[in-house]
Amino acid sequence: MDATAGLGRDAFLLASLGAQVTLIERSPQVHARLKAGLAAAAAEGDAPTVETVARMTLLHGDARELLKGLSADVVIVDPMHPERTSTALVKKDMRILRELVGTDPDQFELMQAALACARKRVVLKWPRKGPPMPGLRKPSHQIIGKTLRYDVFMTPSTERIAP
């Protein structure tokens, strides 16, 4: 489950690897654009693209509420990241997305909803050098890239309990 679908890139990548992915987007403008893009890809794409899009289900609404009635092995959360301190601009599509949706002041509540929904883990996509999300417990582990890190929170039922 991609709780912050945005432009759908993360979900498309996961679906292209064979996963069934539910995307949730709360911004009406972004949801409409993503819906149109998925419809166009399903109608005009090549066979692998059509198969990938068929594994994607797009929902419109606030993930904090929708997640209460859903269950998934993995929930991915990619909220708007804190403002950058460097002078380098983020990519144009991300600047446009930020203009459309603004900030995510409720990202902690979203993470709490994701942790309650996920059967196995929640993955928080976050800036590599960004401070931890305030109030959130320490991740079980991290996957660190050049500019991003993935904070992985195993759900209690999957964490190993020491004897």
C-alpha cells in the first residue's frame, strides 16, 4: 500500500515487480492527474505497462482515515519532506507537487495509522540527512541511498523477540 501516492512512481515500480499495490492520494488535483495517467497507460501502453497498471488500485481520500479499514503487508509513506537546507533545487515535478499539496503537518498521525494497518512493516521514505520525524519511535533498520533513506518499522507481530 502506498499511503501517499503522489505521482505514483513508487507504486508503479512495486507493481512492475509483481506486487499488488493500493495507492491512496488525498489531493483532488493530484488524484485526478494520477487517475488520468493510469487510465492512459492502461489504454495506450505496451503489454508490460498494461499488466503493471492492472496491479494498481487508486483510492481517493485521507490515508489516515482509509487505512483504518484496510490491511496490507507493507505500507509505504512518503510525506512531503522538510524544507531543504541546500541551495540545489529539487526536481521540477517535485516542486510542482509541493505547490499542489503543500506540506504534510499531519505526517506523524499518518505514520501512526500506517503502523496500525501494516501486518509486516511500514517504510518511511525520508531525506538521507533529514532529522528523524518528531515523536516517531526509532526504526527497526534503515536503507540508506545517496539522497534518500528508507526508515523501516517492523510491526510488533514480525519483530523478533529476544528469549
